[in-house]
Amino acid sequence: MTTLSAWIMLFLIMDPLGNIPFFLSLLKHVPPRRRRWVLVRELLIALGVLLAFLFGGQYLLQVMQLKADSISVAGGIVLFLIGIRMVFPPADGGGIFGPAGEGEPFIVPMAIPGVAGPSAMAALLLLTNTQPGRTVDWIIALVLAWLATSVILLSSTYLFRWLGESVLTALERVMGMLLIAMAVQMFMAGVASFMHLSLG
């Protein structure tokens, strides 16, 4: 996988366009002067969590004695489910991470799992374990995806007014379809690699 492909995958997983209505609903109980600060804080926490997972995830897998093939298959399944929920969101209207709560959010659910969710962590595990010698490339891909997500979410109020909920919903469906396609490819690659090792 190239750095560009990794960036696209991580960006789709973070789903900033789909998170705009959800994040706005979370911040509606926060005083207007604190909203941008809260959002920046949550984004930085999410980046820290993802970087920690990027550096420490492979050691966790070594301790658990998990192979790259199993991570590829599991990651494909997780991404597929996330993509399905993006294309067919839950009926409660709370987005792919459930309904919003009240009060000022802290870590949960904005940072985790809003930005640094299980699917993003699974994708980082896949990248670091299938191609472990390219950590710098994966850091670049992660930071670029995070920056793009941050710009969109920090502009969430403007984008919501400019594009409207229907356009954002349509864009999220398209991103979900792309994520499903990448998930299927990831799953099939893991199965093919496993079959090759088993038969070889």
C-alpha cells in the first residue's frame, strides 16, 4: 500500500464529513467561546492515541502472537461494518457512534471513538504489521489524514450551513462505499495470503 492509499483509507475511516452533525450536537451544550478549544483538545488527544497505537500496536500483536493475515482479515471486517453504517446509518440519528450526550465532552465520544476509533486503530495495526519498515510513511499518512479531518471539523459550522445536511449525508454515503471497497480488498488480501501460506 502506498502512502497516498494509506492516507485516503485513514481519512475515510475518520469520516469527518459524517461526523459534522454528530460533533455539532455534542458541542451545542458547550459555551460558544469554548467550542473551538474543546474541539482542538479532542483532536489532539485523538492524534496522541493514534500515534501511540501506531508505535506500540505491533508489540501488542507480538505479545498476543497474532499474524498479519489475521489482522488484515479482521481489519477488513471492521472497516466493512463501519462502511455499512456510513451508507446505512442507525435510525436513532446519532451517527455511527450512537446518540450524543449532554455537557462538555472529554475524550469520549469525540476523541475516542469519534476520530480515534477501533477501525482507525485496526488500520494502523494492519499497516505496521504488513509493512513494518515503513513507519515514517504511516506517520505521514496518519498526520495528513488527521490534519484534513481537523480542518473539516474545525470548519464544521460553516460547512453545515453551506452544504446542508442532505449534501453532507450524500458525501458520507460515497465515502462509505469507498471504504467498503477498500475493506473488501483488505479482507481478500488477508484470505489470499493465508491460503498461500497454508497451501505452500
